[in-house]
Amino acid sequence: MPYVNIRITREGATAEQKATLIQGVTQLLADVLNKNPETTVVVIDEVDTDNWGIGGKSVTVRRKQGK
């Protein structure tokens, strides 16, 4: 049973976009690794930009700085 965890910043990904990600990842595992789609688990975690850091700064701060 494959388990895939996708983490994205919480910035308004729509339910339709997330459904497309879930379907696409499930299909990719079926196509590439011959995994059963019925037992494939995909979880999407949405993280506030204040809680996501790159280069020692939060994404919120980086974006305010134009990075």
C-alpha cells in the first residue's frame, strides 16, 4: 500500500486542483510501479507560509522581500 504525502503552502489550491493531484499521483504509481490504485493513499498537507522556511526565513518574509 503506497503512501504519498504532498506538502504545499496554504495559498488557495482549489478542491479541484487537489483532486487532480490525488488522481495524478495515484495514476503515476499505477503506471510506473504497477501499484494498485485501490490501496494507494495520497495525503495533501497545507502549511501556512509562516511555518515554511527556506534559507533561514519564512516564505512569508521571503515574499515580502521579493524573493
